[in-house]
Amino acid sequence: MWDSVCHCDWLLEATDSDEARHFIQRKCAEHGISLISVGSGFLLRDGVMVSAGSRANRVQAGVDGCLECQVLDEEPMEQSHVSYAVPNMIAASLAVDMLIREIVWPGADAENNSNIESRSANLVPRDKNYVSFDLLERRLLTEKIVPDPGCPVCGLWGSVGPR
């Protein structure tokens, strides 16, 4: 299966477990494939929803910190009967926004950012690689996570380099 994607420049990952996310990330790092990872979820404590949201993470070789550096740890959740349709759609929208800009305007820097912004109704600032939408607070949060030189996964990407 991996042979069918190992020549891609970008991979969009939307799995339901950290184990699968980290496996895909390591395979991408070994092959120099940039990655966008998405997820959504609800956190309940004693039957009360305390957190709900969606996220998209861009992990570009040599530019962004990996999912492990982005501290992608999921707190154990109680089983929820809430529909995941809305947060999944939000996560997909964030990821597609990131991916389209990387395909259409690859390698654009901050100087070119204003030109990109004028042509794109983007949700995620180009210089950010972690974005989440808090469904309870109804706000978009963005952050830039840089590679950790001591991280074994970031080190894999650094040895291969971007395509």
C-alpha cells in the first residue's frame, strides 16, 4: 500500500488514532513527503462536554515541527453520542485550505503572503502550521510549531529534505 503513495509530494491524513497518525508521519518523514493531518473530537468528563473541536496540522519537511513536536496527545475520552459531522467538516475545510495554498503557491514566503491573501479566502495564515477550531468558544486558534533539532522524527525529515 505504501508504494502507491511514496512518490507524492503531499499526503492528507485523517485517521482516528495517534498510533496510525505517528506511523504515517514516520513513513512520510522517511520519504520526504510533506503531511497535513486532521482530527476532531469531543472531551467529556462525567458526562459533561468540556472540550470540542477540530484541528489541522501541516508538517512540511524542514519547515514545521512534526506531530510529536506539536504535542498531539489525545486525552482519553468518554464515549460520546454527539455527531462528528460538523467538527469533521471543519477539520476538512482547514486542511483543504492549507493544502490548496501549498499546491497552488508552493514555497510562498511572507513577502508574497499579501498577494496570496488577496487571491484566496484562506482560513489559516500561511505562516502557521497548527490550527484548531474550538467549537465551544467558537474561535479559530493558530500557531507556528518549529522543528525540534533533537526530535527523532524532525531529524528524519531533515535528512531527506523537502521535495
